[in-house]
Amino acid sequence: MGKQRPKPPSGRTNLASCIVATIFLIFVVIVILIVFFTVFKPKDPKIAVNSVQLPSFSLANGTVSFTFSQYVSVKNPNRAVFTHYDSTLQLLYAGRQVGFMFIPAGKIDAGRSQYMAATFSVQSFPLSSAAVAAAPAAPENVGPTVTDGLDGFRVGQTMEIESRLQMAGRVRLLHFFAHHVEVTSDCRVAVSVSEGSVLGFHC
């Protein structure tokens, strides 16, 4: 008596298997997305301005020229390397650009901070009489570099300049996903016109 051959799977069985496999794949994709957006979610770097200095300062015939130095720390909160490029530091006075510098490309490791220093010369430009006023009282969250005088500031004529640091780059997560990053840090810097000292800055 011959053995009975097993019946081939019916169409309903194949359809059920495909449905189960599809549901499983969808579940895996959902889990991956949840992990990605919770653990590996791309975050913008954080820029902290630590110090602003004017190593040299000159005032003559209503025009000023000086050397500008800014020291910052950039923290990469991501779980992947942050690669930055096309980054710039602008210096503005009365809404007009008076200084500019490109920041060399580089990399910041995951979870690490990198300290950067930028120094460049600013060519002479006319000092606006409307922008010169008595030094104000110390505002909140200001990092003064002078400690004598009234409330940490010296009394006299001041000018205000603005530094604008722009960093652009990308964070590549899991070697597949690339997230474009662009972050800006603006600081208002109060400078004593009589001696060129930095009275304080607010970012």
C-alpha cells in the first residue's frame, strides 16, 4: 500500500503566511524608527561663547580699527560624529558687516566638546555718533571682562558690535542617515570707545 503524498499548501495558507510576514516586517520597521527617533535622534550642536577680546584698538578722526578675538566651545550632543563645513564668523556694526572670517572644516566626536578661537583684523570704519552713548547698566546674562567702575562697567562712551557665528555641517547616523545641521550664535558686545576694552557681551 503506497504512502499518501502530502497535500500542497492551499492558497489560503500562502496568503496567511504572507500576511504574517508583512506584519512582522512592519513591526520591525516601527521598532527601528522608534529607536532611531529616541536614542539616535539628530540634535543641533550647542555653541557657548566663553570670551570676547579686542587685543588691539585704535580710534582716530572718528574712525576705529581693531583686532577681534572670540573664544567658543561647540558641544556635539549626538551619538555620531558632527562634521562641520562652510562655517563663518561675521562682525556687524550698525547693521553693516565690518569683519568676516571663514572657519576651517573639521569634525567633533560624539558627545564631545571642541574649543575654537577666531582672531582677525577689522579694517577702519567710521564710528556712528548715534551709536555712541553713555555706558548702560549691566544687563542680565552678560559676561563682563572689566570689574572696576559702576556695576562692573566703566563709565564713558561705548559702541556696540554684533558677532554672528554660523556653523553648518551634517551628522551621519547608523552610517546611512545623514542629517543636515545649521546653528547660529549671535552676541552683542559693548566696547569702550576711549580705551577699546570689552565691557561685556550678551549672547
